[in-house]
Amino acid sequence: MKLLRPHQACLLAAAMLFVTSGVTQAQDIVGRAQEDVDDNEDQQDNVREEQPATSRLQLTPEEEQHFRELKRLHYEEEQRRVTEQAKVQEEQRRYVSEQVKIQEEQRRYISEQAKVQEKMGEEQKRRYVSEQVKIQEKMRDSATQKQIRAMKMQQEALEGRDRTEDSRTGSVHVDRTERADGNPPGPEIGRSQEYYRKDIEVPMATHQPNTVPPTTPPAHTQAQSDGDFGSQHEQEDRPLEPSPLEEPPTHPQEPPTPLGVLPTAGEEEGSGMGPEEEVEEEITEERREQLAKEKEAERLFSEGMALRNSTKKSDQKSAYTYFLQAADLNHTMSRELVGFAHLYGDFLSQNITRAMEVLQDLADNGSPKAQMGLGFIYAAGIGTNSSQAKALVYYTFAALGGDPLAQMTLGYRYWSGIGVAQSCESALTYYRMVSNKVAEEVSVSGGSAVQRVRLHDEIENPGGNSAMLDDDLIQYYQFLADKGDVQAQVGLGQLNYQGGRGVEQNYQRALDYFQQAAAAGNANAMAFLGKMHSEGAGDAVKPDNTTAFQYFKKAAEQGNPVGQSGLGLMYMYGKGVEQDYSKAFKYFSQAAEQGWVDGQLQLGIMYYSGLGVRRDYKMAIKYFNLASQSGHVLAFYNLAQMHATGTGMMRSCHTAVELFKNVAERGRWSELMMEAHNQYKDGNSNAALVMYTLLAELGYEVAQSNVAFILDQGSRAPVVGQEEVYPRALLHWGRAAAQGYTVARVKLGDYHYYGYGTDVDYEIAATHYRLASEQQHNAQAMFNLGYMHENGLGMKKDIHLAKRFYDMAAETSADAQVPVSLALMKLGLLYGMETLQQASQNGQLWTVDLEAYFGAEWDIWLCTLLALLLGLVVLYRRTQR
């Protein structure tokens, strides 16, 4: 018999009670029974959860072993992670320790510099005080001597008059001084012959207090007095105010002037040449010589600058003859040019020692440009040991002095974290200061173009370089222009007007070409003539708003966007016409619709400032972005300002720094890029290396890659030791790669793969190749990754992944198809051999040791053989055609 469970019994009792007692009591019992059912189920669940482990599913020995293996691997992974974290922490501590040492060295060097400057300041102060004391003593002694001499002369003159009167009247001579004050007269001192030789004039006494006034001498006496003391006209021209020199002292032993007190102007009036006038004459003579030297130095400097701005190389070299002469006269700017010329070795012989001497002397005297030069020498280690601490100190002093190159260098260092803690805000501060100066110098048209030639691309692709125009091509265009080709005339006019691409800026030649094309009715030429007359073009064209307006109007009537933009500028700023923002907006809109960059820029300015339209930052950003796509400097500058301040957008320090950096690299110092390229083309790789290194310090990515390329080519420059060539090349490849240059990233992988300037590290090499492959889709990096997968270098050996990377390289670049085909043929051969070996029953069908027969580089020989076979096949197919 099956027993009922408790809840079933309760339900049965409830049913019986329902029948006997009623519905209400039955419902209560049913409810309690249901609660008992729920409680019972909960208890069963708890019992089920609390069942002993023995009742659970047991693991098999294999699973238990697998579980333990997983636990061991997890433990080892955890230990490896802890070890790596410890290594990272140790590296961080070492880095912090190095930074502390660098900062300590900087503080020590700054302290030494402060002590030197303080010592120099005290020395200069002592020297100045000593000179002033000497001058005062000299002036005091001269004043005392003059006063004593004048008093003696005055006393002799009085005695001479008394003798003359006595000779007339026959009276006995009585000393005036004794009668006047009752004191005994002083010793008689006659007038010396030296007094007559110097021809010093002493004024006659006009009034003697407490004495008997002398009578007027006769004519012959007056004439004699005139001959002795000066002419009557000179005496009449002198002021009639009483002077202390005109009355004798009340006591002969009393000094006329206390020692150490400079005589006043009134005390000097009685003598022909007072002590102040004598000292002033001596000081003026020295000052006159100094002014003459300064004037001569300035003249030499001006003549040198006139030759330096010439387009002829011979004139530029001759300019430094004048600079050397002016430098000998201590002309500061000439000495700066001479110092940098010795540093570069372009116009003067390269002499790093002499350059350091000149720049050090100028830097000690507070020249920011010289401080920048010294900072560069210490940073790059040119001719001396590299010291980043000294470089940072000199860069800081030069930046505080307002040198834009130093400010730009510090901006790049703070942006990249080179030698200093990375700080976007500090970089923004320095780059903004430089950009403000660049924006002030840039005209509305955007300034001249900056040519950035990569030496690597120029060597690797000699026919694909479009940065420089070939001389034959320029001569061909000139031939067409002389024959009356309007398009050639306009093109040459723009080329000479803006400069660049190997053509020097020449306003006069641009004016001639534009006038020829304008005479033929070309609207572009008319518009550019309007630009030249509106902005002025050196000595060729002076600003003339009336002429500019006429040219702009003629061009705009033909729908030319340059002319329309020019008219908009004239109406916007009221140049030659009444200011009218509505007309300016109309013409700018017409020019911007045709894609002209100036119209887009000015529309952005009008929307930003609310000139003639409602202020709209979104529209301003739109037109600034459009203008920046055409490379306008002011568009980059305006966008950078908006990103830096968060105007009309979210503030972005990083974006603002990148835009300001772009503006700063458009400054006039960018001309050094073409000078370095010309030096390299002329065979002066040493000068080119120094120039490119300076630009690399400023943050130019092209200059960084060019420095690394010159060093990578095996430069034997004396400024770089042979053992430092590859480490420095590796440094500059790294900086160029950090700014996004693909070839530099691949070069970093090559240096770590072959161990150039560093230890061989296949994993780091593979990392750089992977970055170049994934981020920049470089075919060479893909091919290298395939080779490393094929041979298991720095990564897992995997033939399938190797083939995948080879195929990707062939798809990315057509130039990679031939080497990829050879690599795939080799890969197929190796794969077939490996398959045959695995197919053997004993695991080895046969053994072929290729290295024993062909050496360790057998794969290279195999690729060469396959290439020859492929070449023979191609040649055979061509002959069959």
C-alpha cells in the first residue's frame, strides 16, 4: 500500500472538511496546504543544494589532469604577468631616476649660469663705478685747477690796474685785498707761460664787493687787456650774471671749492673752457669714435644684406665679406650671421669651434638668436658632446628673449615629450606665439609656398618628384610665353609671383608676364595684376588702390573668382572705395562658389566676426575648413584659434597644437629647407646635414627623414662620429615615424631587424612592420611580415600567414608583384618538400640539408635562380611575338 505524503493528506482532509464543515473552512485549509507545499519544495531544493560532493559528477583522470594543466598554465601566466609588471615598474623607476638626474643637471647648470651672470654683473658694476669715480675725480681736479688759475689771473689783473693807476697818480700801491678785509695778502703768483700757450681766456671782473671799484682803463690799457684776456666782443657776448670766479676769495688760504663737489654751471661761466666742457669733450671724442664705428658697421651690414638678398650665388657669398668686416666692429647681427655661417659651412668654411666661440660670446651678452644656436649645438651634439639639459636651458632663455625658432623647438619638445614631460598645453603656448608672428607676416594671399623635398622619395622615384620643376621644362614654358602663349605667360607669372618649385620669387618678371597676358584679355592676369597693385610687390609695384580696383573690376566682369575676391577685399576694408560689407559678402560668395580659396577664407572671417551678416561660428568653421584644404595659412591659423579657445566647437588642445604647428612651419625660416636641398644637390652634404638637423629640431618631419636618410647613406660628416651615425639615424627615423611617415616606420623595423644602431630584436621589428602594414598599408612592410612568418623570425612560423601577407603586398602595390611571385614560388617548393617529408612512413622520406650544400643563404640563391628563369621565360615570349 502506497502511503500518502503530508501535503496529499492535507488536501484529502481539506476535501473531507469541505464536505462536512463548509466551504470557508476548506478554503483556509487549502491555503495552508499550499503554503506547506511551497515550504516543502524549498526544503527539497535546499537539501539538493547541500548534497555532499560525493554525490556530484566525478571528473575522469584525463579531465582532472587537463584541469590541473589549465590551473598550472593560469598560474604561470599570472606569474609572467606579475614579472612583466615588475619589469615595467622597474623601467618606470629607472626612467624617473634618469629624469631626476636630468633635472638635477639642469638645476645645477642654471645655478652655475646664474652665478656666472651674477659675477659678471658685479664685475661690470664695479668697473662702471670705478670709471665713474675716475671721471668725477678728473672733473673735480680739473675744476679745482681751473678755479685756482682763474683766481690767480684775476688777482694779477687787479694788481696790474693798480700799478697803472699808481703810475698815473703817483700814489703808492696798496693791495686791494688787504684794504678790503684787513687780512694779509696771499703770495703773488705770476701768470705762467703755459697759460699763454693754452690761450685760455678769463673774464674781467665787473664788480668787486667790499673793494674800491677800479676806474675804466684808457684805450691802450683796454687794448692791452683785450690782448691778454680776450676780445671785447667776446666779453660783451658773455652773460652779465655774477660768477663766483669774478670775486677774489675773502681769505687767501681758503679753497675756492670744497673737494668732492662738482662745480655748478654758474661757476664755469667765467672761464673760456669749464671742467664739464673739457670732460664732455673727452667723452664726446670717445663717443664720436664709437659712433663712427657703429655707423661704419651698419653701412657694411646694409651692403652685405643687399648682396645676400640677391639671387646670384656669387653675390650671396660676397655678402659675407661685409659681414666679417662688420663683425670685427662688434656688430651684433653680423656676428650672428657669421656664427651661423661657420656652423652651416655654406658661405664660410665650416668651423664648429669658431661658431661656438662667436655664439657663446653673443649668448653671454643676451642675444636670443645666439642662445638658440648654442641650444641646437648641445641638443644635436654637433662638434661637442650632446647635453639635453644645457640645450633646454639655452632654448628656454632664447624663447624668453622672443626668438621664434627657440619657441618652436620648445613647442615640438613639449608636444612629443623629448627631454621634458609631455604637455599639450605648454606646446600650445609656444606654438601659438610662433603662429602669431607668422600670421602677422603672411599677406592675405597666403604667402609663398613651402617646398618640402624628401631625399628618399627623390632617390627612389626620380621621375615622380613634382616638387621641383626641371630647368628644361621652365625654359620650354618661357619659349612658349615669348611666342605669345597666354596660358604659359599666366603660369610663369604665378610661378614668379609666389615662388617655389625651384623658382626664385621675382616680382618684376611676374609683372611683365601678367601685363603681356592682360593685354591679350586674360582675366586671370588682370586679377593678379590687381593683387600686385593692391598689396604691393616689392620694388616692382607700389600699392595703388585705384589701379587695383580697375584690374579687379575688369576680371570680375568676366566671372573670374580672383577678381571677385579682390573686389570683395576692397569693399570689406574700404580700400579706394566706400566700405560696404554687403557688396563684399556678395563678391566673396561668388568667388567661394567657384572654389577660390581667398573667397572661402574671407567668408569665414565675415561669419566669425559678424561683418555684414549674423555671426555664425558653424559657417565660419565650414569655410575655414574649405580654405584649409587648399593650404591657406590663415585658414589653419583661424581654425587653430577656434580649437584652442573652444569657439563654436568643443575645445581640443591636440588639434589646436597640430594646426598651430602647421602654421609655424610656414614661417620665413622654412626657406632653409630649400637651401639645405640645394647644398645637398651641390655635393655639400655636411652643410645640408646641419641645416636639416636644425629644421628637425624645429619639428619638421621632412627634415627629420632627410637627416636620417643622409646618415643612412653612410655620411662621413665631421660633425658626427662614425660610431654615432646609425644611432642618430635611428633617432630621426623614430621621430619621423611618430609624425606618420610610412617609410620611416619601415626603416625602424629594418634597423631592429639587422641591428643597426641597436640590438637585433625581431619582435620589435615585427611590431613596426605590423604598424606600417595596418595603419599605413605599406607593401614593403607586408612583404617583410610574410618573410618573417615564413621563417619564424620574431613570430610563429606559419606558411599560410606568410602567403597571406605576400598576397596582400602584391594587391597593395604593383611594384611588389614580381618579388611576391618569386617568394610564392619558393614558398610552394618548401611546402611541397615539407609535405613529402610528412608523408613518409617513418616521418622522413628523405633528408636534404640545403644549408650543407648551398650555405646559409641558399634561399637567396634560389630566388635569384627563379628570377633568372622568369626573365628567360619573358624574353622567350617576346621573341615569339
